[in-house]
Amino acid sequence: MASKLRLSALQMSSVPDVDANLVTISEQLARLLESRNEQEDLVVLPECCLFFGGKDSDQLSLAEATKSSTESNPSIANDAVLRVSQLTEQLSSLARKYQVNLVAGTIPIFHSESGKFTNTSCFFNSQGELINQYDKIHLFDVDVQDQQKQYLESQYTQAGNRVVMQRHDCANIGLTVCYDLRFPELFRQLACLGADIITVPAAFTRVTGKAHWQALLQARAIENQVYIVAAGQVGIHKNGRETWGHSMIINPWGEVVTELRDDIGVISANFDLDSLQQIRRAIPVAKHNKFKSELAIYE
């Protein structure tokens, strides 16, 4: 029986120009659809998909410039509010045009209360409706032995406080972003909520990516018996930052099903529910786990 869901990761080398990045995404989605059969598509974009390679403060300026006074209040967990902006509207148009379920990497969403932005992953259905959002919880405040030396994401970014798992007809999809990958507790909570697939939009540095990217992705897939769809930024960007790329899709057995190392493009693999269920029956780690606890509420 053919898979009902095709998983795809779109690798980009985004620039500090929203329109240029939208063109790149549109071109790649058009190519992806050339090979579409009857299954649905879930496409994951990288972190900072619409604006990358400028100053950190430029993300804040973009968030403020594109903010919208309109907010929607869907029936989702914790009475969460979905924040819309000009950027979400543009991404919605792409999801609708190409009829794909789109996890739109991350975009900056302005929060007037804090004067900062959240690094927000937006989930659109194939009709272009914004159905959920995840604000990156773990912020990248670290020292790295590369050209930039130090990263301080929290200077302009407000951390999220909500774990997000979106139910879909074909599978349950958990949302994470980049540095979250180093925190297995978040992935375990998504698994406890029922996630079958976990998305990882990222802009991993070249140094940390070379050392840890694949090992961490495979560990999260194996520990939680889920598909991992990881979409990365790649290359040397306008501000000199180097990102690792190596977008990949990993199955619940920890195997790298497909990978794109250094190029811009899309990789795809079918979601196999039968295989996932077989792995979970054979090694029932969720049942055997002695450290079950209430889901954490982040402050």
C-alpha cells in the first residue's frame, strides 16, 4: 500500500532579503510537486527561512515591520494565540498554492509586551491555513570556535513556553527548532503526547554541526521511535556565518533514509506507519519507561 504522506526537507542558504527567499522556496516547491503522486506532502523549511545572514537586530526590525494587529484564537492546547504577520500571510500563500502541509522553518514574530520577537515555527495545512505555532524554547547563548565566536540569541529573542504537537490525519507531528535538539526532554514530551514525526528546522553552525548534528538527530529518532525531518541552512552567509546543512530524514530505527549535504534543494521520503508501529511493538520503550512524569509547564 502506498504511503499517504511524503516527508520533505528543503535546504536553503537564506539571505537577508525576504522576497529573494520566497522565490527560492517557491521554486523548490514547484520542483517537488513534479514528482507528486497521490499522497499528501509535509514540507519542512529551515530556521530563519525568510531572513538570514544579517545582524541579529535586523530580525527584530523585520518582526516589528511586518507585525499585524490581527490575532486568531483557534481551539488548540492551552488556549494558545496564533500570531499572524505579513510573513505568515506570504508563507500561507505558498502552502495554498502548492497544496502542501508546510512547517515553515522559523520566522520572527514581534511581541509588543517584551519588545522582542519569538523565533516561531509556523504550521500551515495544505489549504494555507495557519493551524499551529511553536516558539523556540531553548535559545542559543553559547561560545563557538568559529568566525562569530559568540552567539547571544536571547538579546533580541523571547523564549517560548509551550510544547506543540499537531495532530494530522496521517500522523502526529511534533515541532522543535535547532538548539532544542540538545534537550532530549522536549523530544520525550512530544513522544509522550503521541508524536510520530518530529520536525527540526535548523541553522546549525558548521563547527557544532560537523561534531554533533547527525548523532543528535539519530539519537532523538531512536530514543523516541519517531521520524525526524531536519531541514538546515547551508553555506557561508552574507554576515560571514557558516552553517552546516546536511538536511536529513531519519526513520524510527535511526537510519538516515535520505540526506542533502551541501546543496540547496529538497529531499523526500515516505512516512511508513506500519514500520513505525512494528518497531514500537518490538521494543516498547514507551511502555517500559520507568521515568514517566507529568508534562512540564515551562515558566
